[in-house]
Amino acid sequence: MMNFVVKTLANAGALAVAIWLLQDITLTGESTGKKVVTLLLVALVFGLVNFLVKPIVKLLTLPLFILTLGLITLVVNALMLLLTSWLADQFDLSFHVEGFWTAVLGGLIISVVSWALNVVLPDGD
């Protein structure tokens, strides 16, 4: 359970960095508290998308992973971020990613920051 909380917090931190760095990834809200709650909910959605959908997409695109020496991972991460944005819209969360190339850059930022935070934060399990 502690591992899940740490990974969700790392995802939230990584999403916050991407929102801060990229103008076309937006998180809106009336107050800071509302933004934090929305960010945590988006991090949960992002974690679920990565847990449920990403392995299936990786399996289906395995030949492309081999052919591109893993560079297709950038595209897969971008698609997972766009899917998270779409799901956030369906759940009426104020998180939006504007465009594919913004999602590619955002996915790269989120991957690097999430990895760094997971190295620093304890996993507890």
C-alpha cells in the first residue's frame, strides 16, 4: 500500500513539473487546494492508465520496439498522457494536454522526473 502511495505522489510531482514547464499542459482550478486535489486525482488516473493499458500497448507494438530500439516508448508515453487527458475530461477534471507533440515532450519530462522521484522516495514495501 505504501508503494502505491509513493508512486502516486511521484506521478503527481512529475505531472506538476510537466504542467509548470509546458504551456500546453494545463491544470485549472479556483484555489490551490482544488488544484492539488485535481492533480492527485489525475495522478491516480495516470497510474491506472499506465498499469492497465500500457502493458497491452507495449505487447501489441513489440515489433516496433525492436525495430526502433525502444524509441517508440516516447510515442507510447505520449499516447498514455493523451489518454489520461481524455479520461480527465470524461471525469470532469480540469487537466488538459494540447496536441501530440506536447504529449511527447510531456511524456519525456514525466518519465524522467518520475524516475528521479522514485529513486529518492522510499518505497516502503
